[in-house]
Amino acid sequence: MEIVLRPLIVVGGCVVLTLLIGWATDLLLRKADARHNETPLWELLRRGRIPYQLVLAAALLRGSYEQARLLPDHRVAVGRTLTLVLIGSAAWLVVRIAAAIVETSYSRYARVHRDPARVRRVRTQVSLIMRVVAAVVGVVAVAAMLLTFPAMRAAGASLLASAGILGIVAGVAAQSTLANLFAGLQIAFGDMVRLGDVVVVDGEWGTVEEITLTFLTVRTWDERRITMPVSYFTSKPFENWSRGTPQLTGVVYWHVDHSAPLEAMREKLRDIVRECPAWDGRSANLTVTDATPNTIQVRALVTAKDSDDVWTVRVTVREQMIRWLCAEHPYALPRVNTADAVPPPGGIPAQDGPATRRAHEPPRTGRG
């Protein structure tokens, strides 16, 4: 009877104690969150209740397993398994706690600072810091797990002796990975590109959606995702439309006839942008930038607060101006001249030959 009751009492007591402590801790966190709703720290800490309970259960079972006398022939294997679970759940809990603290700090910073560019910069740094912390904690946890095996501890001396050679070999083999890793840190703290920035890379326009230690994802305007190594942004030029201020100037071109009413077009441009909510009111002007034998090129410059709004202003101005020209001034649209050529003054040039003179002579009638 003792063989059954002792393991049942020990294991069941550990499980019940774990659930009670976990419930009490979660209750305290809920009360703290209700009392201090100005900070998300306590709500974020509640996300770590699963690894927290795993740590409690593994620690209690690891400490009381000897008294349970369960599977005595496999005592070493069970103890080592509980130790591995304890190390893994502890690493998981550390990552959750660090994420809660970092996310709370970022939330406070975002509430205090209203500059979107600075907030995106801090958000990028926070994301990469959390990835570094998770990677470091994971490496330490795996190392601690490996050291629980006697064979690994015995091989530690030989591994340390050959660490220099292994480091050189690993550095050569993982050269591109290390380059991307350092490029990711350079992007995070060098403020080159941030989450939410509007960039143009390889002719593609999009928004930076994700930045990791090794790659960066750009979401294009047509919902595609472009993934590229972060070393691209430290080795090649690219356009960042959100760098500094997000305000932009948009350009709209038309090809119209030489007789187009330019002053009326300027007035119409001002009327169009006044009715467009995306226009920020800074500037709107129209000028002639080029001329060809058949048309003139007219350029309009309009401004907006960001890339999305400048696109809206451009397409609105282009569409309404063309519609207005078609309705009010159709003669201003590009035309192909089909009128007869006007002969030069003074008659036919003297150097023209007989064939050319005959071509310009009026037709003769009758005989002779």
C-alpha cells in the first residue's frame, strides 16, 4: 500500500501546491493590474504564468523525487529529465519577464514622446534587443542542459583547448551570418531604417514590416513581402522616405497643347488641392518644364504629410485636371497637326531643281 500511496501523495502534493501557488500569484497580478492600470507591466507578467508553474512543478518534483520512491531503477534518468525541464522552463520564464519589462518601458516612452519617427526608432531597438536577449538566454539554457550530462563535462576541457581553432573555423563558415548579425545591430542603434519606415529598395516601394538580426521584411503596396538580408541596407544605397520628417513633395506631369490655358490650370490646381483632405497646405504650384514641336510638358508640385497622402494627392490632381481640361478646354489636349504646309516667303528657293519647281507650279489646263 505504501508503494502506491507514497508516490501518489508526493506527486499529487507537488501538483496541487503548484496550482495553488500559481493561482495565488495570478490573483495578485490581476489585483495589481486593476490598481495600476496606467502600466501594462502586470498584465504582461501574467503571460508568464505557464512557464512559472512549470518551474514550480519541476523544482518541487526534483526536490521531493527521492521521497516518492517512484521508478527507483530509473532514478538518475528521471532526475535528469526533471532538471532539463527546470532549466528550459526557467529560461522561458526569464524571456517572458524580460519581454514584459522591455515592453512596459517602450509603452511609457511612446506615451511621453509624440514624435512618430522617434517612437519607431525605439520600437526597432526594443524588438532587436528582445531577440538578442532570447538568443543569449537560449544559448545559456542549452549549455546548462548539456552540462548536466557527465560526458559533456568531461569533454569541456578538450573543447576549451580547441576553442581558438573552432572559433576561426566557425567564423569563416558563418561569415555571412555574422555579417548579418552585426548589420542588424548597426541598423537598430544606427537609426538607418526602422519599423514602419517607407523605403524603396531595388525599385520596389514598401513599408518595413519586420526587422530581425539576420533579415528584413518589406511589405509592398500590393501586399507582397520582400525579404532580404539586413546586410543589404549597410552595403547598398536605398531610399528611406520616412527618414527625418515624413513630409513629401509629389510630382504630376501632363502633356498638353501649346495653346493650353496655363493660368486657368494654376487656378484649377489650387481649387483641386483645397478640396483634397490629403493635401497638407504647404505648397501647390504649376510650371512648364519642357516643350516639344507638338506639346508642352506641365509639372505640378504638391505636398503631403506622408507617402500615403502624397500618393492620394497626386492621383486626385491628375484625374481631376484631365477631366476639367476635357470638359472646359478640349483644345488644350495634345493634337496632331494635319494642316497644309505654308510655303516660305519669297517663293521657291533658287537652289531647288526642276523637279522641285514643277512640284510647286500650279496645274496647267488645256493643250500645249
